[in-house]
Amino acid sequence: MTQPFRPSVTIADIEAAAAVLKPYAVRTPLLSSPALDALTGARVFLKAEVLQRTGSFKFRGAFNKISSIPKKARAAGVVAFSSGNHAQGVAAAAQIHGMPATIVMPADAPLSKRERTKGYGAEVVLYDRMTEDREAIARDIAEQRDATIVPPYDDPLIIAGQGTVGLEIAKDMTALGIAPDIVVAPASGGGLVAGTATAIKAAFPNAAIMSAEPDGFDDHARSLRAGRREPHRAEGRTICDALMATIPGEITFAINMKLLSQGVTVTDAEVGVAIAFLFRDLKLVAEPGGAVALAALLAGKFDARGKTVVIVLSGGNVDATMFARLIG
Amino acid sequence: MTQPFRPSVTIADIEAAAAVLKPYAVRTPLLSSPALDALTGARVFLKAEVLQRTGSFKFRGAFNKISSIPKKARAAGVVAFSSGNHAQGVAAAAQIHGMPATIVMPADAPLSKRERTKGYGAEVVLYDRMTEDREAIARDIAEQRDATIVPPYDDPLIIAGQGTVGLEIAKDMTALGIAPDIVVAPASGGGLVAGTATAIKAAFPNAAIMSAEPDGFDDHARSLRAGRREPHRAEGRTICDALMATIPGEITFAINMKLLSQGVTVTDAEVGVAIAFLFRDLKLVAEPGGAVALAALLAGKFDARGKTVVIVLSGGNVDATMFARLIG
């Protein structure tokens, strides 16, 4: 007899996270664009999570997790490792709670992400992505200081926080009286798409949910095809600095294997097209990793014609020089 | 005995325009930003009209006006003169109605505005801003073709259309249960601020409404001080290509003289700071003319501390090269 699927995160967990987040997170708008509809032949809604506090969805999960830390453990602070968006989410959430935060970031993270993380009052510790183990560094710091580690994705409270993105989409679509056919969200560790899928499926069981990744960093696409967690091929580079996780999370993938229909991937050039389109026609700033789901739509990586498609724009923390190059 | 003020545009006109626009215009969000609140000490709401169809508020007035053209006059089409945003608004509105549109644009208008106007199916006729009279050119074309001129601002239907920006702000603030202390909107001919002021004052009679202009192109600030329409000094240049009208409109100024508390002005450098802030912290693209109200807030051109301030970001049609320069 097959074991029934017992999800680690339920719609009730996501609704609880929404209540925790309500006074602090931006309820980001679901935008539509006649230009985008005309271009794709689909009815497209963009969840503009670039407008979220700290410039990405990561604030949601970080704030939900940090809010759960018991009062007596708060003075010791939090530790996180992140290439930049989770860093800012944790730093901003800790600052709101008056807690010290230490963030372990790769030395090659975008300058603006490092600066903005410090701007939220966090201490930033840099490491070499090629030679050092960021999790070991974070664990050492946490042990020395008795601090709490805020993991980037593989945690039910983090996933529930990110799931509020999906909950807001579901509420807005319900208010519009429209059922989404397809919902696409970027994936690195898979927390955003797992939480979003959980919330969307609760309201719209027939919606197809897809993860979007950069070519080469396609561990979700590969794992969904294989039916088990598989690392990406780790070949080449990507401009999507936010989407470089090596393998899906254990907790996130258990959800995603159940709820996602497929993973799609895009090239850097396709991401550039999406960012330039957002600049020119939507007047929104997206970072490369934040634009992969839109890039997949624009590049025709799935059949969207005649369908109602929701695209999550997950973040907008991009250096001015990189942005200028992509829109130029 | 003083003549009572008989406004040419009423809140009923604006509500009628809202009904006409509902299926076609984007209901743009009113955004808040903890970063902006912290920076200014005010509670700030941004009316993100950069997200409007055609990238600026101009679609609203143009669509409302064009919708009023009698059926028998539609085949002859419309003619407009504009530096770019009204051009796109008229072109897009005419396209929706299946009407031909001819737009008289200055040869030095931003390339993206010319291209986008053509993209909406309009014929673009270029003129020299220094030596030719755009209104005369437009009149000649209109007479030859029996076409209807869609004026940029000095028309009650145009003003009522732009006023839906204020109506949406008033509705959203009412839903939030918050009364705005100050509302600031960019001004060129004054249609946007006149319509917005009419709608805001109907809901919040105590709100102070201000126009924002580039230094040197300060005809509203000067006229409001003088109590009568005065041209700007026409000295120097501005990066705010959308805000170069010489003198307030007659109809718009009759409204603005009654409803506005003052006009504020900003330098190009202050506009650049606002655009870079929007890019970095809000992930929104604004054009120079669209960012003057925010520039005035950030530069401390009026006392905002402790107040609830609504800023209209009126447009985002900026060339990539100019944008890259301003955020770099």
C-alpha cells in the first residue's frame, strides 16, 4: 500500500505565515500588461515580487522563520548563508525584531546585495565560493555565538513564508474570477515554488505549476524528470546569481515532486530579453534570477497560447552596470 | 459680488471617465516602501502610473476623449501633437477604436517614444522644436483629413480622464482608512494635476495638492504665485522631455489656481537621484518627467516629516542609454 503524501507544509501553515507577515511585508500587486498579452497570445499576470521589502520574496520566509525564534534565544541573534537575497531578507527581518544578524556571503556576490545587506545592519562575512564551505562557516559562527541559523529554503517555516506569494496570487485570481492554467516561479533551492504550489493547488487544483531555472543550473528540471533529487551538471556560468543551488532541498523537493508538472530552463540571452522587455514595456526592474519564469514564457518554453498564465518575478536586486548592459 | 467657481470638470465627469476606461486602462497600484518611509520620515504612497498602458497616465485622457468622438467622425481619424507620452496614449487609444492616428512629434523626442508611437500603428510626423509650430502643423493635417484633434491637456474630457489617477488614489486611501496630507503630481500643461486635484479634493478636502516641475520650466510654480497664467523663463534645458510646456493651460489653470496650494521645482540632478532611488530600492523604472514629484520629496522641497504623502509617478518611457546614465 502506497504511503499517503503527508505534506510538511499545509495551506494552514501558509495562512498562519500570512498573518505573521501582514504588518511587515508588502502585499505585492498582480500586474497585467496588454503588451505582454498581445506578444504571447496568453492572458498573463505578473506577481511583482520585485516590489517586496528588500527587493525579493526572501523577506517573507526569513521573517516568518525569525518570528518563531523563542524570546530567550533572540539576543544571541541569527546567522544565514546566502548569495544575496536571503541575506537581505534575514538582515531586514532581524532588524525589525531588534536581533543581531551575521550573513555569510560569497565574495563574488553582486556589490549591491552586499551593501544592502550591511544597510539592514547585518555583519557580512565573505567566503570563497570555490574553496570554502559556507554552511560550515555559518555553523561555526552559530555555535560560537549560540545564534540561530536561518536556512535559505529547506525549512517548513521558510517554505510557508514564501508560500504567501502563492496565497496572494490565489486570492487575487479568485477576486478576478479567473482560474490560472499555469503558474511559473523561479527555483534555486525550491522554497518559493514549493510554497507557491501548495497555496495555488489549494485554491486551483487543476493549475499546472512549473519551476524555472537557468540552463546548466537545472537541478529541478532534472530531478522532476528523474523522480528523485539530482544535482545540476555544474557546467558553465550563469548571470542568475540568485539561482545557483546545486540540488533541490529535501523538504522542498518532496513537495515539488508531488505538485509540479515540469521544470523549464532558459539561457542567459533569454533572461536578458526578459529583463529588457520588463524595462521597456513594464517599467519594472528584475534581476536575472528574478526574470527566468518570464524568460521561459517569452522564449516559448511551454505552451501558453490561449491560456491564463501567472509568472512570479521573484527579485530585482541587480547592479546598475549589469542592468545597463542587459537593457542596452 | 464674486463669481462662484464653476469648475469645467467635476467629480462626476471623472467617475464617468473611470467607467469608460475600466475595461482598457490598468488600475495601477498605490505602492508603499519601508525604505522610502525611513528615508523621508513620512508615510509615502507611490501611485505607480509608470505601470499604465503605454507607460504613462496619458492613455487615460486620450482614451476618454477619443471614446467621445461620434461614430460618423471616426473613420477620418485623430491628430495629436506631443513630445511622446500623449503621442503613445493617443496612438494606443485610436488603435483600440480602430481609428487612424497621426502624431506630430519633435524630431528630438526620445527615440523609444517615437518607436513606441509607431508601434501602436500611428503615423509619426516630425517637426523642428525651434523653428516650427506643432499646433499649426497638426491643424493643417486635421483640416486636410477632416480628422479630430486630441489636445494634450486643455480639454475637459482629457482632464477628466487624467483625473481617474486621483480617483483611484482616493479610493485606495479610503479603503486603507488613511487621509493624505499632501498629494504631488508632475505638471506640464497641468491636466494630470488638475484632474487629480479635483478627485482628491472631492474625497479629502483638506489635502494639500502640489504641482512639480523642472527648474526653469516652472510655469505652474510661477503662475500659482502670481495668481495668473505666466510662461516659464525658458532658460536652459531639462532632461524632463515630458514637462516642457511653456505656459499652463487655460482650462487646467482655472482648476489648479483654485485647488493647488503651491508648485515645487527640482533640478535635473535631483531628478537623477529620484530615478536611481526608484531603480535601486523600488525596482521601478521612471522617466525624468515622471519622477519630479518624488524628486521634490527626496530633496526636501516641502515639509513631509510625519505626514502622509502621495506621489504620482506619471511615466516611465525613458531610453536605455539615458536610464543607464542616471542609475550609473
